[in-house]
Amino acid sequence: MPPDAPNVIRIAAALIDDGRGKLLLVRKTGTEWFMQAGGKIEPGESALAALGRELREEIGLVLTDDMPRPLGRFSANAANEPGDMVQADLFHVRIAHEPSVSAEIAEAVWVDHATAEGMALAPLTRQHVIPLARTLHASPPAT
């Protein structure tokens, strides 16, 4: 990797929606950016295992095998690490969950797409997640 190339941070994240047009966004303690719940993939850990661990730790959501649906891998500038990039394995979870935030999460909010557009959003959320969420809301969940 060239010396000026950005560091790539691998994460697993969930586009969580309630099926009625609202998204669950979180803001980590000490930051201003809203984003998806999720986090860094540990060495030797699968993206799905990391997602399950992070959702449980951050918002108290325990995934079942039928919940997460892979949406793909997306990259954007990191919100909280200037100069770095995030590479996210993104999963869709449709559930009406009342988040129980951990010390790492300062705030978790359910918002509609229009409200989300006006918020301070992480680049990944603004560039990839919001457009995907609009598409998912317009189509029924896969069975």
C-alpha cells in the first residue's frame, strides 16, 4: 500500500428499519455523526459474527438466524477517523426494536428518511445507506 493510501477499517453494520419508513441511527459517545449500529470486525471474526456482537453490545439487539440479510460491501470516508476509509459489510434487519444503548452509544433514534437527510450523517450513511433504505422501504422484505 502506498504511504499516502488511507487506512481501511473493516466493519459490519446494520441498516435497521421498522418496515414503516423509519431507520434506527446511532451516535457514538464523543462524536457528532449518526450512523448504523455496528462496528469493527475483529481478526478471525466473520462479518455476521461481528454484527451480532456489536448489535448486542451497542443497542441490546440479539439477532436470530433469519434476521440479517446481506446487502453488500460498501466503502466511504471514515466519520470519526480523519483520512481513513471504512469498508462495511452491510446487512438489512427489519424489526421494531426499542434500543437499549450502551456506554459507547450516546444516542439511538428512529427517524424517517427526510429527517435523516437533515442530520449530521456519517459518509457511509449519507452515500449508501439512505439510498438503500429508500429502495428497501419501497419493496417488501424478502421471504
